[in-house]
Amino acid sequence: MDNLETLEKTATDAVISASATSHKKFVYAFHEGDGKNKQLLGGKGANLCEMTQIGLNVPPGFVISTEACLTYLADTNRKLPAGVMQQVKENLIEVEHLTGKKFGNPENPLLVSVRSGSALSMPGMMDTILNLGLNKLTLQGLIKQTQNERFAYDAYRRFIQLFGKVALGVPDEKFDHEF
């Protein structure tokens, strides 16, 4: 079986599996994911889980499984599998609890990074969005927390540029003229 056939079979199996139950686990906190299962968690995700579990200083976070992605890609309507968003929300609340910060809070904002990954190493090929959670209101909280206006505005600029490029398809050249 070649790689394409394997991917198609995995995606089909994921759709069948997700259809069987909406209680399927798609999101794993770093402390609960199997650090050896790169097929399920992607290379970065599995490594973060493993580092957390051996006691290295890793910020709290979670991984959305490759199975969730394959199920999404196999769905002709491009709908997230049932339960994914609820699991993301539950894990985000746990990260808030562990950090003492709150996503969207203008006084004490939680900023997160969204990093894509796969079971195979593909340096430079996967997208990243940094500083998700920054907006006009939370920017002021970051300025107060860091006492560094330049740093905060640069983080905000970086978020806008990465989100624009990755999520909205805005070319980098557009940002060269605006910033």
C-alpha cells in the first residue's frame, strides 16, 4: 500500500470511528498524551507530551490529534468532528487554571501558540500562529504586565501577520507595506 492509499484508509477509518461515537477523545493535555505516539499526536505534540511527563519545564498546553484532522479532511462538508471544540474549550480552561491567566481577559491575558505538526518531520513546511489571544484590549494588559510597550506591540504585529498569512491567506508582501 502506498502513502496515499494509507492516508485515505486512515481518513476513512477516522470518519467511521468518529461517527460511531461523539465521545471520542481528540484532544490530549500534555500530561496525558502518549509521548511515543507520533501517529496520533504528531511529532511536536508527542515530544511536548513526553517532555512534560519526564518533568521538563514545558508551559501547559494540549494537542489536537491527527485523527481529528484526518476526520475533518475526510468530511466533504469540512466539519470538525463532534466533540472537538468542547474538548478544546475544556483544555483551554485547564490551561487558564494552571497559568492563572484568562483567554481574552484585558487585565491578565492568556496568549497561546498554535503549531501544526505531523507524524513525519517536515521543517519549515508546517504553519504556526503565535500570540493568539492578543487584540486591542488584551494588548493593553500585556503592556502593563511586561512594562514593555515595544515588545507588546511587536507581539501584536507578529500575531496579525501570522494569522493573516496562515488563516486568511494574506501574502507577506502586504505586511511589508503596512508595517
